[in-house]
Amino acid sequence: MGRIVALPVILLAACGRLGFASETQQSDDASDADSSSDSDAGAVAVAHVATTNESSCAIDPSGVLRCWGANADGEAAQGDTNPRPTPVVVPGDWIAVDGADYSYAAIARDGSVYEWGTNGSDQLALGDYNERFSPTLLTTVDPLVTIATSVYNTNGLTASGARWAWGRNTGSGLGTGDDLQVEVPVAPDSSWSSVSVGSGHTCGLKAGALFCWGDNSNGDLGIGNTTQNLAAPQEVLGAQWLVVSAGSAHTCGIQIDHSLWCWGSNFRNELGDGTNTEQHAPLHISNVSWLSVTAGADYTCAIDTNRDLYCWGYNNAGQLGVGDTAPHTTPTKVAGTGWASVDLEDNDHACATNVSNEVWCWGANTAQELGTGDGMSHPSPVKIL
């Protein structure tokens, strides 16, 4: 959720729950993540990280994918359901990965799409409702360069900006003009530069213009009302947009002047304005100059132009990474600097990469989702790779 995808790029930077993009970083983020290497002896450089409810995955710059966590639904892609408390390699050569709930979707170097994990709603669009414990090829979609998943569905973009979508169409979030399940991937529209998927709504960018569609129960779409289940893209007013991230029931975006705006549900202070008041149109958040933002379930994280990381919202398990478990109603700095991307797909843990291609995780760890191998929660970032 809230993950965001952007073109041209060989990485998926968030979800942003989905988000896909979850989420997303601008082009300089991607180049920084690729250009540096880990100087620690025996360490692994990491280009991108993705999280789900009880697991995490990371791709290094050479295309090696590693996953870890509870693996009860095969999220570690090892062909079984045995727990993986530390990272294990998933065979293949990969360029992008995103996850939600208890499943993942990833893109191989040739653009082909593979999926694994839970499939109770046929969200994998593989023709049945069976779980997959190892990567399974989705044969009915064109080669993709970026991908974004939510609990119910998946969106992906081709190199030309064509949007492919499949899965359960909760809240008309697939943007296919109806609310019918999409069991075979379809390409409903084109010319997108990025797209981000929330629990029931989706947002995307076209030539700097921002559009959202789907569930709008909490003002998720940012169009000034709560008219529900809008199947056609609705333009969100504002200046030119650089980044968007759709969370569970809220959305955040960054405009061309690097200002941050959020809207939708604010029950857990996820908008970061110091209140818990729901907003139905974009609301300016802080005076910091921002580079990227990722909206999660009940919390949000963003990276400023100095590459410092800030998080805010619900924090019962230390998922904000600020060293405590108290809620934070405004952006609060996370220790460290040089951050490149962050993923918040899970309700209570998060992982991020920095410009040295390291991956750090924090929050709940009862399902081994942090990859530390100790099963202990960590309210501050811990280096994993």
C-alpha cells in the first residue's frame, strides 16, 4: 500500500501500503541507491526493500532477491512454509518487488511478472485461489518495469506508461470503470509516470497532474468530498505533483516546490498535522522541503531533501522508528541520515534503504519480519543487510 512507482526506473521505491508506491523516490534517489556500495566486510548492498504483514524482502543492485519472516503463506518464496528469521535468497534475476498483506509480486530482468503468497481472493490472478509458496509466472501481462500491490489487487506499468491492473476490485480501486473482479490482467489506460495503490483506492501521475479513484469513504481521493467508489480517475487540484503515495485510507503527495500535502483518514494522526481531524482535500504538512513520502496503514514516513527520515502517526510497536512506542502527531526525525527509500506495507514494522545500499528495519518482530533472527521488537532502526 502506498507504494509508488515511477518511470524510467529499474527499482520500485513504495507503498507506500502499496502502495506501490509505497514508496517512491525521485530519479536522484534511484541513482543514489545504485551508485553506492556497502563498505562493511561481508555485507550485502541493497537497492530496494518491500514489506508485508509478517515478512520483508530486499533486492540488491545486482538483482539478487532476499526475503525473511514468518512465511506461513510462503512469503519467503522458498517452496515451503517454514519460518525464515533471517534473509534467504530467492532464485532469479530481479528488478522490482512489492508486497501487501501476505503476498508479493516481483519483476524479473526481462520484465516478466512473478507472484507468490496468499491468494484467497484470487488477487494473484493466476486462475485459482491456491497459495503459491514459490514465484509463479503470470503469463497474461505485458513486460513491466514497475509494480505496486495492495491487500486486494496489483498495478504495474510498462516502459511506455501503460497501466496493467488485476485482482479484487474493492471500492472500484482498479479504475476499470466498474467494481468487478479482474481475474485476467487488463490495461485500462496509459501515459502514466507513476501509480500508487491503497487498500481500496489508487492514485497516479500523468505529466505532473494527479488523479485518484476508488474508495473515498474518508476523503482518500482528495477531491473535497466523500463520494464513494468512483471508478474513473478524478483529478486532485494543486500545482504540479512530483510524488504520490496511497495508504490504507489516506494519501500524501509532494508538489513541484517540494511541499508535502496529505488528506484522508487521520484517526491515528497519520496526516501529520498535529490533529486527528479527517481531511477531504490536500492539506499542507510542515515547512520542510521533501523528496519522497510513503503512506502506510495508520502512519506515514517521508524523506526530506537533506535525506533525513521523518515518521508520524500510530506507533504501538515502534513502527515509527523514533525510539519509543508513543504516537507522534507531527513529523518526527528517525536516527541516521542518507536515507533513500522507506516501505510501510505492514501495520507495525517498516524497512528502509540508504544511499549506501544498506537496509534497516524497525518495529514489531514477533513474526521475524525484521530479519534480525532474535524475534525481539526494535523501536529504532536495526541494520539487516
